Amino acid sequence: MVKHEIIYQHPSINLADVYAALAYYHDHQEEIRQQIEEGENFAKQLQGNKPSLIEKIL
């Protein structure tokens, strides 16, 4: 199960923490998606016309 894998990878949290995080996510999906999109747009603005290091290598 994914929840148990999360607990294994992050021993400082417990199963209740995982369920609380999942419940919060499900109650606020649109808000979270919007914040992610805003962060990505901000990162693109900061980058401007400069190609990424990966693009330079390729």
C-alpha cells in the first residue's frame, strides 16, 4: 500500500498524518492546483528567455 510506503520512507509521521494530508488534499484540490500553477508560472517568469542547463546540453 502507498500509505505504508510513505510511513516507511518518512518515519517521523504516522498513518493518521497521512490520512489527514490526503483529506486536506481532497478538500482543497483546486486551490492546491492553482498554487502549483502559479508557482510554475512564476518560475517561468524568472527564467525568462534563458535556456535551462539541460536545454544547453542537449
